[in-house]
Amino acid sequence: MSDRLRSASNLPSILKTRQLVFLAFPILALGSLLYGAWHVGPWFDEFWSFYFADPSIGLGEAFRSKWAVDVHPPLFSFLSWVASWLGMPRTLEAGRMLNLLPLLVSAAYVAAVWRFNREDRPFLATFVPAGVALTEFTATFVEYRSYFAGVVAFMMLLVTLKRLERSPEDPLEGTNRTLIWTGQIISLAICLNIHFVTALLAMALVGTFAFAALWRGDRRLFLAHLLSGIVCCLPLAATTAAQWTYLSSTSRNFWLKTTPEVALSYMFQSVLSPLGQNTVMRIAWLGALGLRIVSRVRQKDDDRYAVVLLVSIVSSTAVILAYTAATGALTGRYLAPICLIVMAATAAATAPALRAHALMQALFIGACAMVTVQMSLQAARVLHWNEAASFVAERQKACPGARIAPMRATLQDVTANVEANYEMAYAYLANSWHITVGALDRMPGGAGNPTCPDYYWADNQFAGKRAEPALKEELLRRFPQLDGCTVQTHIFDSEAAVFEVSGATPQCRR
């Protein structure tokens, strides 16, 4: 049955179609990702990246006053600062275009690995398109944050580990040896220094492969993993030491408090979601796994790699639970590397069978392209802070005397520089939408038009799941002078809230 299926799916016309699908995939993926990144609305964390990249202050001052009092390693902030210092436009859209750098470099690296490692081509042809089709890939590309660099670096780390895992049977030589180890060290260094959770997961992953090598008696590979890991950890150790005073103090009252039980549920979701993120990819993976079952393609090395990856999920879970118990600073989006590990394991298990059946491989890559376009179009429609900004812009345009008072989501946030970041964020949106806003967390100043309402604008998920009476109560707690005013609350899908305040003295002292 397998031979007949292979013959039927490898007709010349189908082989040509597969070639065209291969060529079309990167074009469709890149175009849709750029479209999504250019149109998605801004959100609060992106303004942090924008704030940290301010080139108007020197490198030393930026480190002391901003990066050393942040809860992330300073690598991405440093790279963003350099890009701004070199003349990158001071816009969020331009900042998102920085993601092109790791994307294009990784694409070039995959092409080089493809050239020198024929046996890895089936894996690359499955893992790379499937990784690009992941929800986390698009979600991180379309934002001005460090997460995309971490996702791409982790993907390249998985690619290099795939080749190193079979190096005892197929030794690396010459240019290829340099290529693989250079990629391994650079990708590991980025993973270890781009985000604390990514660093922990990279340690767990490489550590698992190191002990797998030792288990097989390959002490040389074990020591190579150990030494490269130590070297790549040195920058992280140095920067963490510089940040330690702030990290240890802010962790006691950090806004994010996740329990180990919730962390375990995040891990479980991250393991399951890559293979069932939507109907198209679910069908594609079921087809690939079904083909593997009926196929006679042998793949001993690939299966061993997949097994080590699955073991690494166990070690990653232990590390994440310990980290969460110590800090509580975990959200589901931090676990994108787990999704990539699952994707790599599944790709390794199914890639040779897909490669042997051109029709199935073309359909699989076509499904990946379709999902990437779909995800990017969905991302482009997300307004984030633009939703409330467009509302107040329209109201101020309709009544130019309307005053707009920006508000923080919570007054209890003690994050360093948080007020400065809010002020910059609202000023950025005011400039983008051609509106005038007042001082942060202050009642509107100056003489307004008594016929125009005032608008108190609270973004950054201010509304949450709170009912309208609770939101109004929060407004009056902050500004008791408004107790006699008429307050209409507008709640948005982005969880922003805008309070439309009207009324005249003496009842309303607005």
C-alpha cells in the first residue's frame, strides 16, 4: 500500500507542484507577516521597547536608569537603542521591522544548513514551515518586543541540535562543522540573554541533549555542550548581577503572580496547542502522522532526536515549576519555546515520510502557508490602544473643546519608570491621532468648553472583567470631585475604558 501511495503521489506534475509550493511559501509568509506588523495596533509593552530605545540619552545612562531596572535582560533593549542611534525612525512600525533582521538571518542560516546537510532536508522542509505557521510566530513578529528574536533563536537552536545529535554516526567536518557550531553557540547565546524564561528553557533543552550524549558514551559532545553553555551564560550572569537589586525587590510585589498549578496548566496547553491550533493545521498534522504510520520509511536518527525532545519537555516542566514557585512571573506566551519543541519532535517523526510523498508534502506546506496568511490578517485587525484612541480622537474632533485626561491602569504599579512610559505612550498616540491630552492622572486643566464633555481615558486592560459600576467607582475614588457629574462609561474590546464626564457647577466640579 505504501509503495502504491508513493508512486501515485510522485507523478512529474505533482513534483513540479511541490517545487512551486516551496517557492511560494516564503513569499506569501513574508508578505503577510509584514502586512500584519504594519497594521496591528500598539499595546503597552511595545511602548516599553520604544522607551528603552530612546537614543537621546547615552548608552551608560540608558543602562543605569532604564535597563538595569527592568525585569528583562538588556540585550534586546541594547539592540533597539543601537538601531535608534543609527537612525531608525522613532515609530512602533519601524521598531517592528527590526524583527526582519533575525528572520532574514535565520532564513540564510537554514539555507546554508540545507546545502551542507542533505539528510536534514526533510526535517527542515517540515519544521520550518510548521514553525512559521505557529500562532506564536506571527503573534511575536507583529510586535516591537524581544519575543520574536527568542522564538527564531530557539528554532535555530533546535535545528543545530538536530544535526549535532547524529554527529557520532555522521561526523561534522570542515565548513559544515564551523557552520553548525557557530549557529549553535549564537542561537544559544541569544536564547540565554533575550528573556529569562527563554533562558531557562534553553538550558533545560541543551542540558537534556548533553546528558543524552553522555548516556550514549559521547563525552566529547557532552563537554562541548557544557562548555558552550557556560560561555553563553557569562553575559547573562553579568547583566543579572547588575539588575539583581531591582529584580529581587520588584519580585516581591510584581504585577504577575502565577501559581505552580497554573504554570503546569500553561505547560500542558503549550504541549497540546501546536498540533491543534486550528482546523487546517490539525488536518495537516493528522495526515502527516497517518502517513508515518503506513509508511515504510526508516528514520532511526530522527526518532531518537524526537525522543530526546520529549524528555526535554519533562526537564523544562521541572525548571518552570521551580521558577514559578520562586517568582510567579509567568504567562502562557513565555512558553512559546515549548510549542517549538513539540513542533520539532513531530516534524522529525513525520518528515521522512512526507518527503517520500510529494503530494502530501505539497499539501502540508500549502496548509502552513494558508495558516500563516490567516494569522497575519487576523493580527492586522487587532486595534489594541488604537481602539480607544480613535474614539477620543473622533469625540475631540466633533467638539474641539473636549478635554482628554489619560489615566494609568492602576495606581499601585510600582514598576520603575512606569509613569514616564505611560506619559510617553499617551503622547505618542496623541501625536498619531492628532489629539490633545492633558497630564497623566490629573484632572483636565485650563478652561474647557462647558458644552463639551471631558474624557478620562484609561488603557492597558483597565476594564478587565469588571462591571461598569466598579469602573465608575474606581474613577470617583481617584477623582472625588466628579461625584456630582454625569458619567457615561465606554468599554472596549481591548479592555480600555473611556469615561465621558459632563455636567455643570455646582453639582459637577469638573
